Amino acid sequence: MDVHENERKKPNSFYIEKPFESLQASSNNEVFRVYFKYLVSDETLAGIGVSICDKRDRCVFEMKKPVILDDDSEDGEVVGLNALIEALDTAIGMRIKVVHVLCDSDQLYQYLTGKEQPTDDKISTLVDQLNFIQRKFGYFSAFRVTQDVNIAFKLASDAIASAKTLVEKCTICLEQFYNSRMFSVNTCCHKYCHSCIRSHVEAKLLQGMKLPECPHEGCKSRLDIESCMKFLTPKSYEIMVLREKEASIPPAEKVYCPFSGCSYLMSETEVLEYTVDLFIAAKGSGMRKCVKCHSLFCKNCKVPWHNNVTCSDYMTYNQAENEVKLKSLATKKRWRQCIKCQNMVELVQGCYHIYCRCGHEFCYTCGAEWIKKKATCRCPLWDERSIAHNPIH
């Protein structure tokens, strides 16, 4: 067929030939034959081939399409019916009025002619859809054949062959996916489906990890934060950005906004430069202005800015009272204090192995240090009531 190559190729190995320009001028009574074929290669991959030919058996439309089977497409008949529906929709779009469907599947032929009614709900829905499409033609007829679908058979075979270069198996769930639905770790090139790599990253973020590593056993490649945007939820991506920022700032340089509604992380250099641009005298004091919420606070006392009160006076008047309140609240909430950075840690869900944002690892139950990913105490690792059942939202 004389068609420009650019008009034929479509993404994901869909190859469609446009109709002849003379087709629209043909008689409304001209008969067009629709050949279709489906092939199932294995439990996860199938291919469909469709060809529409005029009365001189010239091909005016053809399609080959790979299909990855899932739980909703267990039966090859479903693939075949979908192929025929797509072909007939195309014929209607080409203003074809009379069609003969040539079918080499006895079961699908029985459905098309109404000689047998499907018992499967999904197939029944597709057959109803076919019956609706049939009424749009001036004349519609189905024929049971054995040899005349060879052209469609070849298209279906080619679709499967091309699909094998377009799909890959996730090494975690062992399911097959199109390349566009796979994530590749930039440095090591290990590949996973979006669902599995998302679950891996979210689990590590819940554990307080910094930048998660590739889930492949023994691989130490760090995931690139920008590439993770394609599969993470906005909330998870925001947490990952924070983890990367925490990892990039030395512990002595970290400054957190003390206002509970903010708690934004900044480096000492960043917040000082931002504050000095607004208040020249800030460099000689502990006054800082949050880059995010723009509130003034004291970086020494880690409290809202105490104007006209020195840090030593503020601590004298407030430290003892605040410490009592904090310890009382920590006891009530069953918080634990990291012995390395002195920050309070609350276990919301998950196991009792705590990975503090400062890098220290310890047991949430007794506070004993974890060394080389192993506990030094005999406390239980988890409680069923604390295990996370849902991903980060």
C-alpha cells in the first residue's frame, strides 16, 4: 500500500495504515471484509491483528497491537472481542456501511451470530457492546473461516514479537510492564515497576531513612530525587526532598524553625544570610528569621524571639519550667529522646528500630543502640498494633 512511513507508525508498536483517499468516494454498498485474530503467547502477553480490505482485497486499514494481560483480561476471548470492537469502530469512522467479519474462532463466531450467549460477565458486556456497534452498519454479517485470516494472524504474531522488546519484568513483583511504566535507577540501571519502587521508597521514608538505596540485594546506588517525582505522591516527594536536605546539612549547621506550624529546616548559613539582609544587627545576636514562615526566633534558645531579653535571662526564667513540661509530655506520649542529638522521637507506626534524623539508631523500647543494623538488646522488634498497613498519603 502506498502510504508514507510517518503515517503508519504509532507509539507502543501500534501500526495503523490510513485509508485510501478514494475510499470516501466509494459506493455506500461496497462490501468491506474485516479480518481479526488474537494470539496469547503466555500468561502475560498477547497480540491482536486487524485488517480491513475492500472488495478487491486491497488493505485499507491494518493494526497490530501487543497486549499485556492482567487480572481483568485473563481470557484470550476478551482480547479478541476488544480487537474486533476497535476494528469496527474504525470502520464506522471510515464511513463504511457494509461489512463482512471473517472469524476463525468458533466461540467468538457463536457470540457474533447470537447462537450462544456468554456466561462470563465481562465477555457478556463486550458482546452487548458489539451488538450495539453492529446496528450502526447498513449491513453486517459474520462468517466462520479457517484460512482467510492469515494476514491478521501475521499482524498478531508481529505484535507479540515487537512487544517482547517493549516490555520488561519487574524483579520484585515478577509482573511484566511496558517500558514506559518501569523505573530505572540511574547509576546501576536496575529496573522496577512504579508500584514496587514506590512502596520501597515510602517504606524507607517511614523508617526515617535519608535517600533510599536501590532495592536490589547488595546494591548501594542511591535513588535520584528528581527521577522519583514520576512515581511518588506529592506528599512522599516532599518528604524525600526534606530527607535529601537533611543529609546535605552537617548536624552542627542544622536550624529548625521553632514554630510548631512550620518546623522548616535551614542551614545556619542560609538563615543568617536571609536575616542579615533584613536586620543588620542580627549577626551579633541569636535572632533569626525563618525563610519559610518569616517569623522571628532565637536560634540559641530555639524559641520565638525574646525581644529585650538576653538568652541567659530567658533560659534562667524559662528553662526549668519548659523542661518539666517537656518531660511530662514525653512521659505521657511515650516519646523517646535520642542520646546523640537530644531530639524527642515519637513512634507513630512501624517497628521499634528507630533511625533518627541525625543518623543514630536505637531501640524505641529501652533506648539501647543498634550497631550495624543489629539490636544490642532483647526487646521485641515490633508490636502488631504499631505496624503500618497503609502507605504515606
